[in-house]
Amino acid sequence: MASNPEKEPGDAPKSGGGLVPLSVLAVVCALGAFGTVFILSGGDEPTVLACADHEQGSPAHAPLAMDDYVYVDLQEILVTIGNEPATRYVKINMSVISDSEHMGAVKKAEPMLVDAFVGYLRALTLSDFESADFYPRMREQLAVRSEVVLGPEASHGVLITEFLLR
């Protein structure tokens, strides 16, 4: 067997690089990342609602609770969930947002409102209630039904004041 005369048995293979080329590579990558973020972000800083300048006298957004709104409490609603035996149910208390001139109309139409709300709630399944993003949609759907029953001038939304799923 012929041995390779160029390699000695005690020679170890040389590793490449070292610490200096790796440091240079790290600095180049960091500068490239910084440059990319700096160029793509642009120079304008967006105004954040929480940090908006309120010294100009006008609020940054319209308040949700208006002075002329009244909140008309409805009777408690208890609805079983699903088609199985009545083992799961939801108990809900709600208030309809209205104005003072339509408050009597809301109280007078309470049976129709409760009927519309119960019809919607009975159509839901347990998996709907288990989804975290469902609750804003549920409140929106209840508000739509309130507006259908009362009209857009009398109903300005629905507040859920108590919610229990068992």
C-alpha cells in the first residue's frame, strides 16, 4: 500500500476562518438589517391615538358614552344551548342604548326585543361560545336585531351587562 507522501500522520486538518471573519460577518449582517429597517420604515412617525396631542381643544376621538344616551335594562334572558338535553345554557342581561325621547318606545317593545334576541341565541352552538372572537360579533348581531325592532333613531347599540355560560 502506498502512502501519500504529502500528509504526515501527525498533521491535523486546518479549520477555516477564525474569530475575525465571523466578527466581520456579524457586523455586516447587523448593518444590513438596520439599513433595511431604516429605509423601509420611512421617516414619518404615525400618530397613535393614545399619544395624540390633546392641547388643541378637540378630543382625538368621539366619546362612546354620550350625555344624551340612556341605557334601558331588559329582562334577564335564559336560553339552552344546542339540541341535546338542557345541560348547557346561557344567561344574559342586556341594556339597549337609546336617547331620552325614545326610552318609552324601548320599554314598550321589550317583548319583541327579547324574542329577537332569543331567536338569535337559540341558533348558536356551543362551539360558537367557545371561540374568543365570537363575543364582539354576538354583540354586533344583537345590536342589529335591536335596530330592526326599534329603528335606527331609537337604538344606538346593545350592552351586555351580565353573561353566564354553564
